[in-house]
Amino acid sequence: MSLIHNERTKLLANALDRLSTASVAAGFIAPVSSFAGNPGYQLSVAAILSTAAWLTGALILHLAARRALGGLIG
């Protein structure tokens, strides 16, 4: 039973880590690329807070994935 538990735990951790990577892409890479492509773009407080929120969410998801891996049965 521990092998099944370990595989399910690894699947959960991988899913959380992929979601954190997608959050970085949505919250950081996309705004930076739109900022770079438009020289007249003004950086607003809302854009900064949104990016910070996405990056914080990504960090929390990544740490949750690491914590899930701590539940592996040896």
C-alpha cells in the first residue's frame, strides 16, 4: 500500500508544482512581455500588486508541493 500512497503523493506534488509554474507565467511573464512590447505603457500600482499576488500564490503552491513530498513513506 505504501507504493500506491507514494505515487499518489508524487502526483499531487507534481500537479501543485505545475500550477505554481503556470501562476508565474500568468502573473509575471505575461505582464512583463506586454510591458516590453509597448514603450508607452505606464506601470501602475494595480499591475504591481497583481504581479505580487500571482508570485505569492506561486510560492505558496510550490511550498505546498514540497510539503506534500514530505509525506512519502520510506
